[in-house]
Amino acid sequence: MAERSTAAVDVADNSGDKPLTAQAEKATTDGAAPSQDPAEKATPDTGGERKASEPAIATPELHSGHKLARRYRLEECVTRLDGFSSWRAVDEKLRRAVGVHILPADHPRARSVLAAARSAALLGDPRFVLVLDAVEENDLVYVVHEWLPDATELTTLLSLGPMEPYEAFQLVDQLTLAMAAAHREGLSHLRLTPGAVLRTSTGQYRIRGLAVNAALRGITTDRPQRADTEAIGALLYAALTHRWPYENDAYGLSGLPKGVGLLPPDQVRAGVHRGLSELAMRALVNEGATASRQEPPCTTPDELAKAIAAMPRIRPPEPAFTAPPEYQQTAYQQGVYGHPGARPGTLSPPSVLPPPPAPLESPTGRVLKWGVSALLIAAVGLGSWQITEKLVGGGRDRSGEQSQTDKKNTENTPPSATHLPVAIADVLDFDPPPKGDYEESPRTIGNAHDGDPSTFWTPNWYGSAKFGNLKDGIGAVVDLGSVQQVSSVAVSFSGRTGVELRVAPENAEAVPETQKGFRTVASATGTNVALKPNVPVRARYVLVWLTKLPPISGGRFQTGISEIKVTG
């Protein structure tokens, strides 16, 4: 079995990491041995670190303001240990924040770090924090990666308490799909800890340090898929129970009681979702625990992804509405002001005001009253006679034919403008060829029609508004269950998005394979758009086709759909 890692801190890849204290920085600079990290003892046995016989390696002497390749200006050191350092830096060419790992070129792991970084960069999957550059220059090896200042580390999220079932499902689903895609390309993580997972402001989870974090620490294993799957199971376990699934405390979480073994999450905390509890146990490869439920363990991300896909859908929680306060009458309404004898600051019951006196009526007033009453009675009688004539005669003249005036009015009367909502049977993500190496979040497509405007279907981000020139667009197919008349489709986006409304032929028996199988009937750009065909159309399959993405941050473009509504 590979040796255990003894690194004191994780590699810092985000602004959420705090810079080193002066004492810690001095300790690592002076070559003092780092203290044992309890998290390392608690994590699965995934590899080794520098052997005791290897000499200590001096960290390169760098300082804030130093430039690499006349482009990357170092700003703040966030990690320095075992011969390498990690920095927050600025890419002066593109004017954006980046992260940089730096090693001396003669470091025994320099070659493996460089190879791991270049392999991770080729993956180009936006579910990972992307490697932007990997260079050997001037006796240094450095790896440049994305910096996500608006993302929150999973360590912080776990410190807030257990996650709701829907959020825990999103976590395990997104991490599993991402790692399954990485392993298909021959890449593994081996240090998938809470510090390696970030949650963006749009609810997307991103993984940092793919292959690179393990290479920096010399971690290897002969079962990389099992190690990463077990790490995902540990994160899900922690999200459900607010406990780390091993005996040692780690990442701000308490470990399990000693000597009781690995208990299922639903036995550690009441109210845990049964399906997610079982999923965590299967991912942790605890055969003794899973045997009682007769479910085989999941030893690869692909197996775990299949188990997730077989689970019943977990719906997001219903939004909580606060009842408005009871209506309070004001002092003015309750008769304080102007009321005889009322004292300031006291309220009088509304019945204390005397009724106004009845006006005195003169003989002239009585005559006018009776005259007006007679005119009203005559008007009501005349109107009743005309209505009866219309109902009985049906709008026809004495010859029994419809009058020319009525006929003309009938021809000019517009049809009813009232359109009723059409029930949506299902919504499917639509990513026709050529596809990328990753899916467009098919697990969360249900958010686009769940009736909750706070949840989104968020496809992947791209490097330009036109999908990085990788494809013409992506979309969501709305299945109405049967052929229906479609007069309008309302769509709510997370940003100003270009969109087209397309419909399949009325006789289509299945969803067309490409967007060309749909006919474009309307287009718009905006955040809340109403796509209305010039003429009402009939179709079962309606395509909301995204043509232009809004910018988000860091030179990326991405949108999200919160709700789709169809009217007939």
C-alpha cells in the first residue's frame, strides 16, 4: 500500500483560502517539518508523499511583485511547503486574477507536475478549475490556473450544517459526472477533499486540482477510480450528516465515535434521505453495511453515476412564504383626531362618532326627486324592451335575414384574445452534434419547469457568447404530451440571452435529432422573453434554442433557465 501523505495544508486555489500566517510561513521557509494534518489520517489511503530518506527541498525565494514570463505578477503567497509554493497572481496581459503553483525545476516531482498539468489542460471540462498554462522557465516550473473569487469552498458550506436532500443530490450528481468524464480520459484526482470543491454563485460545483494536487504531493495509487469514488462518498456522507465518515475529526467536522464502525447516514442523523444514505454507503465501498440492503458497492464513478440515474427524482424544497401581518387600523381611522374629548395617544372605538343628521327636505326637493325617479323608470323600461327584441329576434330584420349592419359587425369582431396555459409533460436538454466531451447538465433540466423561479437549469459555460465557436447553440425541448396549439412561450433567464422558438412538424413522432428538424417561428433577446409566433402553430415538441450567451465573470459566458411556460 502506498505511503501516507503528511502535508500540513492543502494547495490553495481560490480566494477563499487564507494566506499563511507569519509563524507558519517562517516554519516552512526554515525547513521545519510540517505538523501532521488530521485530515490526512481520516481520508482514504490514496497514496504517498516524499520519503524520509529524501532531502528537504528549499522553496524558491520569490516575493510579491515578481513576474513570470513578463506576464504573471505574483500578489500573495497562500501556500508554501515541501519545496513548492502557491500564489494568487494577476495575468497582466488579460487583466484577470489567476493562481500559480511554483516549483524549482530540479524538484523530484517537477516533471510529474508538469505532465499532470498539461494532461488536465487538455481535458478542458468547465466542471473543473481549468489549467491555463504549464511552463518550465528559468530553473522554475509553474502551473497557472483559474482563480474564482466568487466561489465558495465546500469546507465553508459543510460548516453551516447538513445540506437539504436536493442540494446534497446536486453535489454528488455533479461531482460524479465530472469525475466519470475525467476518468474516461485517463485522469484522476486522488485528493478530492472539501477544499478541492467549489460552489459558484449559479449553483454549479467545480473541482480544482485535477491530477495536479496529487502530483504536487507525490500521491499515487493502483486503484484511482475506487479512491475518487470513495472520496465522493465521503463528501456526500458529510453533506448529509455534518460528520466526517472516519474516526478522526477533519475539515472542521467531527469524526464518528470510535469503535462503532461506519454507520449509515440515516442512523447518524434523523431525517436523512434514505436513497442518498444508501448511495453514500455504496460509494464508500463498505461491503458489510451495504450487504444488509442488498445493494452492491460502487467502485468507479461510472457505476456511481448509474446508481444516481436510477434514483427517483428529488425535487427542490418548496419556497417558504411569510404570512403578512394582520391589518392594523390607524388612529385616524379609529376616530381619535377631531373626536370630542379624545386625549392624544388614546384610541377610541370606531362607533363613538355620532351619525350625521338627516338633511332637511323642501317641497322643491321632493318634486325634483320624483321627477328623476320617473325618468329612470322610463329609461330602464326602454332598455329592457330593446334587449328583449334582440334576444327574440336574434338580430334579424322582418324578412328573417340578418341585417347588413349586424353582419358587418360580426365579420369585424376579433377572435378571443384569451389563451390558456398548456401543461408541460416533460423538458429534455437538447445538445445536438457536434457535442463536447461533457453534458449540458441533464440532471437539473427539471428546474426549468418545476414552478420554482429560484431554481435554474444551468448549462455549461463557454469562452464566448457564441459557445466558443464549438457549436451553433444548445436548447431545451418542451414535450407537451400531444399536439397542442402554441401561441406563446415565456422563458425566464439568469441573464440577457439570445433565444429562438422552434417547433417540430405536427406529425413528428419523436424529437428531431438536430435543430434543423425544427422550424423557427419566433426569436428574441432578453432576460424575461415572450416568444410569440406570427400565426398560432400546432406541435407536440417545442424547442427553446439558445443562440447567444450573456457574460458572467472571468471571460466566461453562461446562462440559466428558471421557468418555461407555454400558452395555447
